[in-house]
Amino acid sequence: MPYALVLGDVLALLAAFYLGRLSHAFYYHLSPGWVLLYWWGTLAQVNVLLFLLLMALGITAFAVKGHYARRKAFWDEAGEVLGVFTLLLALNATIAFSGKWPLSRLWLFSTWVLALALLPLARWLVHHILQRLGVWMRPVVVIGCGRNAAEAIRALDSEPMLGYAVQRVLMPGGCSSTASGELPTQAPREALGDDPLATLARLGKPHVVLALDMDQWDAQEKLVRSLGLSYPNLTVVPPLRGLPLFGMEAMHFFGHEVLMLRVRDNLARRGPRIVKRLFDLVTASLLVVLLSPLLFYIAWRIRREDGGPVFFIQERVGRGGGTFGCLKFRSMVMDAEDRLKQYLQSHPDLAAEYERNFKLRNDPRVTRIGKFLRRGSLDELPQLFNVLRGDMSLVGPRPLLARELDRYGDNICLYHMVYPGITGLWQVSGRSETTFDERAYLDAWYIKNWTLWYDIVILLLTVKVVFRREGAY
């Protein structure tokens, strides 16, 4: 299987290099067929040699990072691919602009742009083919029965391209039938038994994921040691909920069986906040320019429908507990609050739905153009100006109303630490279908585990969710 993955990457990079040659045809107004067939001459030869060198460096970097020997979650792997390509592009630019080589800069830069799209596609195709051939899927046994095991199973199920199929759950001593019944899998459950290694041998020595809860670690210390000796590739899921996983720094001590974790919330540090703000300013400015025709069209449609104001400005709670005017395209009628009171009085059965997350699936206040805007979340586009003004961020917790502060719980201190976002982790995890408690938990996870790459991932997932219209109303 590693050879198939390497071959897929090589073919994707060669295809990007070959198609990048077309940039010559468009730039110099040449026949595409002639450009693709013409490979002799100093210019082509130097470009080929440089690309082959950079491709070899890229494949080596992927091998060192374990892309061909270990299985990784898609977005983690994609982030590493982007990092490697960025370094290769920087090296390419250094050589190309040195002026000492007869290189086609347009050809090589086009190649890396195409490679960034083709390589993930090729990897998906190779994984899909290997799955169809039945050689990629790997049986997994999860040892555990509580909340930690449930989260581990959900995580594995969320990444089908990993090829891990949970086939059985082994429950160590002390597991109750109630706890095992809450596990999100239909895989058979059975007791781990007094001889765990014999049980695993009977199951064909599958890949083992050890996901015990905190109160089980002391009682199962012997199990942890024996599995660690017999399964060198054992996957351990430590019960670290609530800690900033991406902000932790591990400390090892020679000769001592001690692992210390220095915990740091990423967005609590000045450096990451500056990086995030610069990313917001650049990206929001580009989006305003690109979307300006759409913004003007929506404004015209709103004014045309009922002659009312284009924007709806609502006071929301921002960073540090201060308030700001959150901009939206107006999607409701002019007397929205009065109409809502009358509607809830005549439909008391819907009052509970509104109290749950302050939304109604069939809201009588929404205008015709408003329904269209809400289905695509286009009503929130004016918040790009909130980002440029410094009230909001592109990605972050959903801006809270003052009446929602008490419901946010202990995580409110984290919310006050950052700027609220136009989109966020909760929106790409179910949007309006998530409960308020789940929303607060996801917001807290995002703040503690922020990385610039995850901001980019959330923005990409937001585009997918909006186009699919998942959970929006």
C-alpha cells in the first residue's frame, strides 16, 4: 500500500508539471498542442531537472512525516501538504529569481498551484481504489466503555479515509451495561476477560485503540503495560477533555516515567492573535472586493421588496464583554418583534423551540428575499465590514446576545478573550441543529486549540455547508 500512495503522489505531481506547461500556450499565444509536445531546448531541460529535484524533496518530506507509513486525519495531512508545498515554492522562487538559470517562472509556479489541487485528489482516488479492493480497511478494536471510548469511536467514524473500521468493543472490568449501551457503534461488545492478549489474538490481532476513562487508568495499569509491550503501534486516547490539545508542550524526563504537559491556550498569546488579525484583514478585504457586485444586488433587492432599510444592526457582546453593532442584511419584516410575540402567543407549542436556540424553523417574520438569504447565510455578508472595523473575526465564537451570556456557563471567560466570528466550528458541525450547550463547548474547543490552518479549514467547510444548505433556516 505505501508504494501505491507514493505512485499516486508522483503521478499527480507529474500531471501538474505537464499541465503547467499550458501556461506557456496562454501567455505566449501559442498552440497548446505544440507547447505540450515541445520538450527540447535549454529552457525545458532546466525546468524538468529542477522540478524532478523539487519533487524528490517533496516525496522525501512526505515520507519523513509518515504520510506513507502511518494513517493521518485528512485535514492534518492536508495542512502538512500545504506546508511542504509552501517550502518547495519558496525554494523554487529563490532559484527562479536569482537570474542565473534560464527558467520559466510562470511554468513552475503554475505547476505548484495545480499540484496543490491534484495531489489531494490523487490521494483520495488511491484510497478509494484501495478500499474497493479491500486492502485499505483495517479492523479496529476499541478497549473502553465510557465517554472517552465514545469520543474515540466518533472521531474514527468521522474520518472514513483513515480506513479504520471499528469491529468490536472490548469492555474492561468495571464497565456497566448502561455505559456500553451509549457507545455510538453497532459493533459487537464483549468483556475483555482476564487474558486480554489471548482475546486479541483470537480476534486476529487487530489494531488496538485504548480509550479508558480517567477512573479506569489506575485499575487497568497492568493492561496498559502489557498492551504497550505487545502492540508497538498501540493507539492510546488519553482522557484529556477540556485541555487545549494544540497548545500543549510535552516535557520528558530522562530515566523517569513521567510526562508533563505545559498547557497554553493558543489565542491567549499575543503572537497568534496578531497572526489571526492579519489574516482577517487581508482575507476580508479580498472578499469585500470580490463580492461587491453581489452585495449591491442584495441591497437593491431588499429595498425593492418593502422599501425598508437594507441593514439590520443588532447589539451583540464582543471581546472583553463590550458591545458592538453586528451588521446583517435585513431578512425580517419591519415590525418583527411585535409579530413574534403575537405568533408565540397563538402557537405556545413553538415557544420551547424558540427558547432552545432563539430560532424558529418556520419564522413568520422572514421576508421572501430573507428566506433566500438565510438559506445561503448571505444575510451575514455585511459582517465582513465588522471584521475590517475590528469588532469581529472571520472565524470565532458566534456573537452572543446579552440575554445569552448566562447560558454560556463557565466558558464565558474564554468567549470574552477573543473576537466573535462570522463563522465558526459550531456552524460547520450542524449549524442550527446543534444545541446551545454544544455550541458553547465547540466555541471553547476552538479558542483553546486555535491554529491558522484550522481557521482556513473552517472557512473551507463553511463554503461546503452553505452550498449544501445544511442546518440553515
